Amino acid sequence: MEKKIQETPVDTHPTFVLAEPPQGGLWDTVLDQLDDVAHRLDLDPGIHAILRQPERELTVSVPVVMDDGLIKVFTGYRIQHSSARGPCKGGIRYHPDVNLNEVRALAALMTWKCAVVGIPYGGAKGGVQCDPSQMSENELCRMTRRFTAMIMPIIGGKRDIPAPDVNTNAQTMAWITDTVSMLERKTVIDVVTGKPIPLGGSLGRKEATGRGVAIVTAELLKRKRKKLADTTVAVQGYGNVGSHAATILNQMGCTIVAVSDVSGGLYNPQGLDIASINGHVTAHPQHLLEGYAARGVAKINNEELLTSKADVLIPAALEHQIRADNAPFIQANMIIEGANGPTTREADEILDNRGITIVPDILANAGGVVVSYFEWVQDLQCFFWDESEVNRNLRRILVRSFKEVWDFSREQGVSMRLGAYMLAVDKVASAVRDRGVFP
Ligand code: NAD
């Protein structure tokens, strides 16, 4: 007999209240930054107006039959900020705080990021407002497949190519690939990046964002005439970006003194044993630091991590972690933004006045999208590179981009953030100008 869905009122599960997108937050930060840069570049007001608004926004409802047979309806978004420089590109995030304005902001950051590192993409982002820690693998699979079907009209290898972000991974990308392939009745591998290797993923993609963070950290240390072996590092967020950044910097000779995730943090001024922490995280059912203990390691909370004694601070969790209330107490004199938008505008000003050098997100965490670009190129050609080629090309692009931003910022007498934004917005504005306004 056909299995029937239980007849109960929809959404009997505790759910998130969908309100108007909150004012303020990262979207306001992104617009303020754009307005400032537009003024400095003396940008044409029409082009400025185009860049202030995403090109296309899609909000979808995503009904999912949960494991207990009840239906829960989630809200998802896919937002394309700009396709002026090429197909849109950006991750998909699963998190309770996902909302329209956050996705808008993250889409715009992708536009600037692709421009600053000179890869031929525009910017997009997607997300589903959900709490994946409370969902089973099967529920996540069904949600991903339905979300994919709902956003399918606007994604595709030449239109908009999603990738992993917070709480999504290679498995999520595999479900998207399969769903699109089933619905299109052919194998479609160029629709997402960050896929498992057997499905057309790229070697080096998983580590790419963290590797990029490590590469730009090394470039900054070189400019500061500081040796890697004399450098201490604190990392907030021990997920994909943070754990790989910590591991690679540790392999390069840095001492990692503090790490944290949503379950809390660890601190050892003599240096943490990153290999043993990675072993613990891999074995933990939710891949958390929780429960790790070793001699000389103190438990700290996330606020303590941000203000701990280290030369380099790498925020690699979520946005707006460094704010006006904690910025005055940050001890690091270099901040490498692994996360997107981890610093508020007010905090940015405080840190700038304190002479702390910040490598901005759109440069610091661009390694992921650069290797996503390599994955897409390999998929289109059905010709796959070995890992050393991926890493060599990643390094080449990031070292060149870092130099461009560093030199330009010094010439202009502005922070690296402002320099990176000025270079990026100028490139996107040129593309808009060259293409003209259709029709
Ligand atoms: P992830 O889900 O793998 O990891 C996020 C980590 O942050 C987890 O360890 C989680 O426990 C921790 N975390 C969450 N809330 C926290 C809190 N309040 N305090 C401390 N830690 C907390 O996600 P990810 O892919 O590593 O992404 C992290 C950041 O990097 C995000 O801002 C994301 O947009 C950005 N980013 C990711 C990529 C990528 O390739 N994955 C690329 C560019 C930028």
C-alpha cells in the first residue's frame, strides 16, 4: 500500500519565526562600504545604484517530510548580486539565522571577492533557515533536494554555481548534483563546486579556503618582516576554514595558541597539539572541540579567544564577531578574516586607529572560490589536475592578488580593506559600463 503522509497541521514542529529581514547587520555594513568606495572612486551614480541592489532574489518555501512523518516548511533563498563579470558564484548556508538581508550581503561580498582575485564570476549566495544540528542526515538530504528543485530555474553552470558554506559540505553538493541530473535527465556536474572527487570535485578544494588564509597570512608576515616560526595564532571557528587554516599554518611553522568552535575554546600559550585536536574533532559525533583535554590546555570561551594573546587572530566562524565592545581588547596586531564579514564597521575603525592590520575577507578567504573556479574549469573540460597543480595555481593567484591590494593600499594611504574594495568595485563597475544597460 502507498505510504501516506500523516494528516496533521503543517509545521507542528517548533519553528523559527519569519519576520521582516532585520535592519542593520551585515547588509548595512556592505552597503556603507560600497557607498564609501563609490564616493572615493567618483563612481557614476547610475552604476553605483545598480551595484547597491542584487540583480535577482528568489525566496522559496521548502516543505520537508521529517523522520516522524510530519511536514515542516523551511524558507530558503538564492540571491544573485551581479553577473556583470560572469556567471554568479556563491555558497549555500544552513543556519537558524539565515535571512534575506544576510544572504544579500554575502552575495555582494562574493561579487567583490571574485573581482579582487580576478576570476570570471559574479556574486551569489543561498541559504535555508534551519537548524541542521537538530536534523537527521535523511531530513537534510530531503531538504537539500527540494530546495534544489525550487532554485533550479536560476542555477546552472553558465548561470549561477552554488558551493558549500556554513553547515553544508561535499555531501550536500552531491545531493544537489544528483537532483539536477535526475531532473535534467543527464549528468550535470558543472552546476555546483565543492563536490566529492568521484563526482567531478577538485583535489584541494576542501582545504582551499584554509590554505588561502594561510597563504595570505604568510604574505603579510613577510611584509611585516616576521618569521612564521616566531608567530602565534588564535583561530575562532574550527570548521572547514578554521581547522584547515590552523593545520596548514601549524605545518608552516606557526604556533597555534588558541582555537574555538560553537562548543567553546582551547588555549595553551606554549602551543596546541593540532594533530591530536584534529583526531579528536574527527572522532567527535558532531566534529566539535568539546571534550578535548590535554596537559597545559585551558578551556576558554569565544570572547576570551578573540582577545587572547597572539600575534595573528583568524576569525573563521560567522559574521560580526569582532564588534565595538571587544575590538579595544583585541591583543593580536594582525587579523586575517577567514569568515565573511566577521568585523563590524565600528570595530573596523577602532582596529584601524589602533594600527592593527586586517586582511579583509574578500581577499583572505578567496582561496575557496579560486579552487571552485578550478573545479568548474576541470568539469567543463572533463580533464582533471593533480593536487600540486591546484595548489600551485591557487598560490599564484593569491600571492598576486595580495600584492595588488597591499601595493594599492599603500599608494592610496588606505587600509587593506578599503584598498581591496576599491580595486574590486572598480573592476565590477568597468564590466557594467562596458556591457551597457540592456536593452
Ligand atoms: P563550518 O560550518 O565548516 O564551520 C563553522 C565553524 O564555526 C564551526 O566550527 C562552528 O562550530 C563555529 N562556530 C559557529 N558559531 C560560532 C561561535 N559563535 N563562536 C565560535 N565558533 C562558532 O563553516 P565554514 O565553511 O568553515 O565557514 C566559516 C566562515 O568562512 C563563514 O563565514 C563562511 O561564510 C566563510 N567562508 C567559507 C568558505 C568555504 O569554502 N567553506 C569560503 C569562504 C568563506
